[in-house]
Amino acid sequence: DETTNNRMELRAVIEALKEIKEGREVHVYSDSSYIINGMKSWIDDWKKRGWKTSSNKPVSNKDLWLKLDNLSSKFNIKFKKVKGHSGDEYNEKADSLA
């Protein structure tokens, strides 16, 4: 299994959501533009295009995006971008655990 920063960001959100009771309101804060843009801007278009990007290439990490999309549908979920390395307490904690 390939290990990249984007795959690890996706896995982190997936694993966190697995621990939360379905139906809850969830706020995901991330410094990953890949996660935030993927869930807020890109994923609906990818699905409409059969998991192809706007340049008609296969979506990278489709396996994990599918898992995240499926899990996200079980919550009232909001994704919010935070600036990395800006002193945000929880972002710094997440970085220290990575």
C-alpha cells in the first residue's frame, strides 16, 4: 500500500470518523487543502464524471475517497481549513502525533 502525505491525511479522517457515533454533528478541521477541497469542492464533480478529474484523469486515492465519502454520509459533517503551523492548539497536537 502506497504511503503518501495525502493518503495519510485521508486515513486520519477516515479512522477518526469510525470512532464517532453515526448521526452526530461533526466538524473536521484540517490544514490539508487536499482534504478540504476534496470534500467541499471536488468530490461531487468526481462522482459525476465517474471518478475522473477535470482533466479526465483517474482520481488519485479513489479507494480512500470512496471510504471517506461513504462515512461522511452518516454524519452532519462540516470541513474547515485551518492554517498549518500557525499555533492552532489542536493542529499542533495532531502534527506531534504524526
